[in-house]
Amino acid sequence: MDNESPWTTVLLVGSALMALKAALIPAYVSTDFEVHRNWMAVTWNRPLRQWYTENTSQWTLDYPPFFAFFELGLAKIASFSGLGDVLQISEKPIFNERILFFQRISVMFTDIFYLMSCALIAFKSTHLFDGFPRKLQSSARKCCFVLLACNPALFLVDSIHFQYNSMMTSLFLVSLFFVNKRRFLLGALFFGILLNFKHIYLYYALAYVTHYLWNYFEIGSFSISSVPIMIRRGVSLGVVLLVPFATSLGGFLAADGLVGLQNILKRLFPVSRGLTHAFWAPNFWALYNLTDLVLYRILTFFRIGTYPTPTYTSGLVQEYDHSVLPSVSTFGSTTTVLLTSLLVLGLCKRRADFSVHLTLAAYVFFFFGYHVHEKAILLMTVPLTVAAFKNVDYVPPFVFLSVLSSFSLFPLLFTPFEIMIKYSVALCYISLVVLLAKKSLMLPRTFILPNWSLFYFAFLTAVELYASLIHNWIWSGKYEFFPLMAISVGNALGVLFGLIWLFFISTQSRFSIRRAFAKWKCLCEEQLIRDGAYGVQEIESEDDVKIVAGADISASKTSPNYAIVALSVFSYPRLEHLKTLSETVVLTTPYFPGFLALRESAAIVDVIKHVIASNPQFRPDVILCDGNGQFHPRKCGLACHIGAKTGIASVGVAKNLLANVVYDVTPEEHRAKVDVIIRELDNLQPKEAGWIPFDFISPVLMNVGWLSASKNKVYISPGYGIDLATATKVVFMSSRNSKTCEPIREADLYTRELLRKEFD
């Protein structure tokens, strides 16, 4: 894929998707199929003023006028094509093979616009992929296109269940593209058009408001002199937004005045459908309903009070009251959404990427909104896909939510044939994500799909299999709502976790909270290391050493979060190079002064464990690390962490003596001599290799060594599971008369060459 033209990728992926969608034309369709057929009939047979009052069918028109005009356009095409039976207003559903093909093909036609919008975002965005190393940016663009185009939730909802979400999503992506280009008026224009196609995209409105306030009106640099500029920009924005709304609503106002507008609003915003949909969306209110149900069962069982029987488990769309907990009104739900959104977006970093703002705004609406449909999870997955390519920190939550969205939509498809299709689509997508991330973006699987998430998805799989295959077999049609409730609640827990996860990554307080927690965790680990709590195969003499290895990590210059860890393995004492093993890692922890181990040790340890598990014959007896060991302000440097957590004896071999470290480890009475000592060490001219102890502290934790007759020195300190004398001997025997330790040198050269070749 790396050598292909971007448009070759678009053509190949688009062709494959269209072929698959064509093969699924005969698949199951939901009641939404009849909904859209009826809307074509209404717009074809009724005058404009009656579009939002016609109610022969229960599936009344409840989308904004631009979508109604779109249905009218389809009706004209159907009439021209001789499909008159499509255009009958009927109380009962009308379905035949000709209608099926016509409406399926209409969705496929609008999918072309979605593919083009995905290509626009992926291949024409200027700075979207700057977070990736330079040599990976071309691959990142193609991966972004593929993952957007193959969105599994969009595929299941549009191409099987039946809707036109891809068309609306294409408008959204075009708007996002222009906002990212700082073409704010064009971005607002397309968002205004989008709202007049489908009003659920109001979920994004607060994100647009906050982003425009900071970046278009620039209120962060407000001054009296900027007021005229803000007014001019405000007028321009108002005019641009007025155009789509005037075009959409003008005909209805002209035909029926304010009554026509009232009819539209009544259809778009009904308040009599209940807090949750027939199938609870996996959000806060699913958890709230479950809590109310459990309390009702407990209190009724113990005969504590009298409570009305719950009706929210009937599987019907209706208003209802809770039995024990306070009932939630439309006003209460909306207020919760607005306050939470303002809090989340207010705490979100001011200059955070727009796609992050959009994801969080939609997430809050989905989680706390009134009568939310499970399909609305699409509004989170699409902008989060873009955010993941802007900032690699968002890749894990993007993958998590993508998989979760598939699980949450599975109940929409319940016939035997479609059950296998939905499982196959979800499995293929997650396999595609892992494959592209590993092969094209060099992201390890454990980063994009942590092991804990696999356990959670295994739990959801068990719930899904029970709901689809086991429940009816055991209960013979009883307790029909229970499996749906289990799916909803199980997914709601993941949605809640995802919201907290994204909030933590995105908020301004993230750095200080993360720093405080990370430092506390590091200090606790270091105390355990100093206490010898970690098991290790100790080295008591040189005779115990048969294999020695050097560990090193090098980060990309163009993308410091990308790094390569190498373990270069040598025989000992002959020092024959056996193997250099390496892996790409993503460093998600920022550097905190004095806590280098926080950023690097976990990545190095994970790689060492993994490569040794795959190549046990190369397990070293001693690991030589480019860094400090026990000669450290807290007597626990990088080498100590690596040795303790791998269970392999380790030695710190530092190339520089940092004055602040010396001050921190030197007793008060000797600190006046520190500058003199460092100066004398710099001026020493040894005639041969050797070392001297740094004995200003007791016990002695470091030897200063010369590996050859050179001014270049190394600072040797034991890490874990080895004493200073043995550590020093191993380092000198591993030098091969070079100016540094050969295993470390080999690992360092290997990582730098690999970085140059793969990334920089």
C-alpha cells in the first residue's frame, strides 16, 4: 500500500466496498426501509405545506427539509424509472424486489460522496499527520482513508439496516476539513447544510461554538481594538449560516407561515417518546434504568414500600416514570447534557484539535441525551478516527470505541444470515486496524489494543453470543428484553470508561494529574526495588555470566513519541555478537525532570520481556543499560528499574556525569569539593584502561572508568542483582578496547540506523 498512488487506494477500497454492498442488496432491511419509501411518497404526492402533517403511515417525515428535498429528488428518479409503486402513500408497508434494488442502489450512490470526503480529509489535509514520523506520513494518510471508509458501524447501519448516514457524514467531513484549513466560513456553511439534512448533528454544535470562539473570534486575545474585527466576523458568520436555513425553511414559511415552521419543529423534536429508545442506547440512562430495576426488585422482594411496576423493559417507544429513582424529564436530561458539555469542553485544552472537541461534544450528548438512538454512536467514531491520526495518544481510545460501536449495534441485525455478517464485519475491521497499525504505522498491538481491552471484549462477546444464540434456547421466548438489556448495560460500561479516558487525555488538568500519579507510582516502585522485593537471578561472580546484552532506546526526531528499543546480545567473555532484537514502541508518558525511568523504563522492559519470550536462547545473564543504576538521587536509576522488572541482573553505564546527580548523592560535608572533583576527572589523562571508585559517599555506588587510553569515561553503577565490583568487570570485559561498552554501542547504532531507515 505504501507505494500506491493515493487515488489507487481510493479506487481499490471503493470498488471492494461497493462490490460487498452490492452482494448484500438482498439482505435484511429494518423498518427504516419503509420509513424512507414513505417519505418519498409523501414528498411526491403532497404539497409542501402538508409534508410535515401527513400521517397516513405511522412513519411520518421527521427529518429537516433538505432531507425531504433529497427524498423528493429520489422520488422523481423513481417516477422517471417507472417505479410508480414506490410512490404510493399507504398505511401498510409496500415492499418488492424493484423497490429493494432502487433504495439499496440509492444508498450506494450516496456512498460515493462519502468516499470522496474521506479522501479529502486523508489526502488533502495539510498538518493532520504531522504527529507521525516523516517517512510514515504517506502510509498514515492511506490508513486514515481506509479506516474512515470502512467504518463498521456505518457499514452495518447503512448497507444492511438501511439509512443514509454516509451522505450526511460526508457533509460533516467536508465541514471538518475546511475548519482544519481555517476556512471557518466554509466550515460553518457546510455544517449549516448538514443540520438541515439531519438535526441529530446538533450534537456537534457546542464543539463548533467553543472552537469558533477560540479560533475564529480569538477571544483569548480580546482587546478593545479587536471588537470591530469580531463584529465583522460575527456578521459574516451569521450571514453564512442564514443561507442554508433560509433555503431550507423559506418555502415552508412562504406556504404556511409560522404554522409551517411549528409543524416542522413538532416533528423534529418530539418529547413524548420517552427517556430511552425501545432498545436502550448504551449510555448513562441504561445504567440508571438498571439501577432503578434492581432497587425495585430488592425493595419489592423484602416488601419495603409500594412502587409502580417498571414499564421501560417493555421494548416499546413510550414515556415512562421510574419506579424507585426520580424520573427524568426532557428538561432534566437536556440540562445535564448542556452543563456537562460546557464543563468538558471548558476543561478541554484550548488549542486541542477540532476533531477532539467534536468527539467530546457528541460523546456527552450520546451519554446523557434524551431518547438517544444506539446508532448515534457513529457521531463519536468518525471524528475520533481523525483525532487518532492527529495525535497518537487517541489511537487506543479510537480502536476501543470502534470495536465497542460494533457490539452496541449488533442487536439491530438479528436474522441468522445477518448475524454471521455482522460478526464478520466487526472482526474484519478490527483485524484491519491491527494489521495497518503494525505494518504501516509501526504501532505495536499492545499499544493500540491493550490486553485489558481484550478481556472486556471477550466479556461483550459472551453477552452477545448468549443474547443471539443461547437465551431463546434456554428460556423458549421468555424474558425477551433481558438479553437486550444485558447488551445495552455491558456496552454502557465501556462507553462510560471511554468518556473518562478521552476526558483524561484531552483536559488541561491531564498533565498535572498524570505527572502527580506517575511520580507517586514511580516512587512506590523504587521503594520496592530498593527493598529488593523483585525477584532476580543474581550474579555473584563473573563465572555466572555467559551472555551479556546491551539495551538502548532511540526516539524519532520528527515524532518523539515514536521510539525503537534494541537488545543487542553477545556471548561472554568472548564477546561474539549473537543477535540484535528490536521493536518499535510508542512513548505516551512525557518526560519529567529527574524521572527518566517514567518515560523509558516501561517500554524497554516490555520489549525485553517480549523478545526474550520469543527467543529464549538469547536470554542474557546481565543487561547493560545506557543510564544510571544505583548512583542516582533516589538510588534507583533506569538500570535498576530494568533489572528489577525483567528479573535479569542489570548495570548502569552512563556516558556523562551530571553535576546535579553528583550534588544530590553527595553528603553535605563533601559538596564543596564536587566541582573540583568533576574538573579533575575531566582533566585526567590515563595511559591505559582502568577505573577509580567515586568514594565520596558510602557505600561506594559508582566507579569512574576509562575503557581505553582516552579521556572518554564511563560511569558504572550496579542496577539490580549484581554488585559494583562484578558489574565493573563485566563492563570492562565487554568493551573490546573501544571507547564505550560494545553491547550498548551495538544497540545504539542499530536503533539509530533503524530510525533513519524507517522513520526519519
